[in-house]
Amino acid sequence: MRRSADRSGFPAVTIDATALRDNLAVVRRLAPRSRIVAVVKANAYGHGLVPVARVFAGADPHGAGDEAGQGVGHEVDPGVGQGVDRSAGQGAGRGVTQDVTLGVARLEEALALREAGIAAPILLLEGVFSAAQLQCAARHRVEIVVHSGEQIHMLEQFTGAYRFTAWLKLDTGMNRLGFRVGELAAARTRLSGCAAVAGMRLMTHLACADEPDSALTRAQIETFGAVVDALGGDALGLDEPGAGAPGAGASRLERSIANSAGLIAWPQTRLEWVRPGLMLYGLSPLAGRSAATLGLRPAMTLSTRLIALHRLAAGETVGYGAIWRAPQPVSIGIAAIGYGDGYPRGMRNGAPVRVDGHEARIVGRVSMDMCAIDVTSVPGVHIGSAVTLWGEGLPAEQVAPHADTITYELVCRITERVKRQWQGI
Ligand SMILES: *Cc1c(COP(=O)(O)O)cnc(C)c1O
């Protein structure tokens, strides 16, 4: 984890802070009356937890000027960012307001944010798993999801002075986390009686929001609305979050349903709170729609260079297992990237890459540190040619199916040894 002056290193992931901000602006346009939980779990979907969180909280990714910025291990692009107010955490007035809550899955992620000096509200999406974790969450002012009786019990036993914001989670059909419909009223009553709870919100999570016309999604939204009704709150207002304003009715609970796919495809899920993750990184959550048509720009570009170039005769093979055989004479470029960097071993022959901006294809098996590319049709190809695996010019959505996976997993599995550099700061 050192700052390096060598900007030629590869492979590298380049993260575009401007894209992150613009994607957040897309969320605001889609859900102008909703408040946002910007989800930064799993190292901000592989984009870098602390710097990404700083951007969503309205600051510079490096937290320039604070000590925390020194340990992040990324490079500063000196060519951009001039004229920007770099005071960390204060917001630099670039259209990013300060009302974003950061969503994480693990307490450790919340602590890393606090250690970096990030003061924004943080929501722990799975809540705490022990009394010790609850104390720690209190110490660091972390909001918690409450999805089980065990978690309520911990709150009842909590003796500290801190009072939590609790996000009561209803299971409307995903059957992963949350209280069942029949258990919710009792859970709410218990939580209301907890001295440790200052405020409560109600949330659920959709299983099939990415499927247009999903009957399950419709049922989940209906169930959520019915439960809200039964609790005496307002029914789901179609795209009318905040009608009546939180606090107008004392019993009214602020509500949250939407992840990225819900937010885009199911407007009735844009309630007082939305919880986008994937779309903030410029990736489309919907199978049939490209990120570009949604106004999103990929924040991550994964790139490397060719470190060798060969001419193969027809019939020769390349790489482990000799699984690909040249059908005619071809030029093969060896790229310095492999599954040790997070480029999946499962990536099949024919997966798209770009070499010096030209389309090319993966051939043979991806190994730990290298992979082979058919560069026969790339003009002027040479050792050192730039290779893009996904990102700018090659949406990850087009790459993921070639490894039988989804963009979420592609970006999450970038490994430690890949250099991370920032632009647009
Ligand atoms: C991860 C997560 C999200 C964000 O989901 P995306 O599909 O990335 O938008 C929202 N809510 C919860 C509870 C999550 O765990």
C-alpha cells in the first residue's frame, strides 16, 4: 500500500470519479424526492471502498489534505482536479449533496470508512451479529438493519447511551433476510419499546426486480404496501415519496424497497429511500438495457498491455490444455492479466477485448497472470499495445456472459495486486 509515481503499471483499474458522480446524478433524476443509500459494500463493488465512499459523500476520492488519504494506495492524477475545493468531507459543490447514506454489508467495512474520517451516515445492510458488534456500531454511529428476533434481543439488552436508527426489514418473498409478514407488527412494537432505538424505517428487498413484468416483484410491492397500511402508515404512493413529508404523521415510517433494478424498472419503488449499488458504478442492472441507454457510464476500466506477440501456423495451439487451435495462420498477443488479477479463468474463447481500440477476442484458457488474444486483425499491434478487458469502450455487460457470470461479480473480484488509479477527481 504505497503511493507510486510509476503510472505505467499494468494491469490497472482506472476509476473515473466523474462517472461515479454522474451516475449518482442519474439516481437523483430518477428519484428526485428519495434519499439515497449509496451501496459501497464489497470494496465498493471492486472500485475501492474509501475513495468511492468519499466521492458519494461529496468529497475528493483521495480525501486530499487528511491523513486518511495517505493509506489508500492509489495514485493521484495530477492532470485533473485543479480548481476543486479539496477539503475532505466538506463537499466541493459539484452537484453532489451531503445527504447520502453509505450502505455496507459488514461492520468491518463501516469501520474502515470511519477510520478514513468519513462522517456520512452508514447503514449496515445485514445488521449486527453479536452484542459486541452492536456496541461497536454504537461507538461508530452506524445505522443497522434489524431482520431477526435475535437482533431485537441485542437491542433490548443494550445498555449504552447511543440510540440507533433501526431499519426494520420485512421479508416480502425473497426469503433471505427479514421478518415474515405475520411477525412484523410484533417486531415493530418490540423495537418501539427499545430505549436503544431512536428512529425506525421499514425496508424490503426484491428478488426479481431485473425481470420486467415479474409477478413476484408485483406481489412483493403489494405485500409491502399492505403491511405499511396495516401499520397505519400511508399506502404506497406511485412515485410520490415524501408526500405528507416524514414526520407529518407521527406513526409514518420512512420506507425503502428499490435497489438499482427496482429504481429503474419499478417506479413505484422510489419511496422515501432508494438503495442503488450497481448503477452507481455505471453498470446496467437490466438484461435488456445497456448502461448507455440508461444514461450511465462505467466507472471502472480494467486494462493491461501486451507483453509478447507470436505468429502461429494453422493447427498450432495456445496455452494450458491446448484448448484452442489456430484454424489458419494467426497473430497472438499475450496480455499481462489473468485470474490472479480477477479476470475470470472461466472466460471462454471468443470473449471480447479491445486492443489499441480495436475489437479482438480471447483465445485459449486464461491462466493466472496471462491470457492470449487473437490480434490478427489489429493494425499496428505491438508489444506494449493497450488492452481493455472491460470499461470504457467495452461495457462489462458484453463481457460477463462469456464467463457465465454477471457484471456484479466481474467488478467485485478484482484482486489486490491490480493497481488502482483515479481520474476525474
Ligand atoms: C446490495 C444491496 C443493494 C444494492 O443492490 P444493487 O442491485 O447493486 O443496486 C440494495 N439493498 C440491499 C439490501 C443490498 O444488499
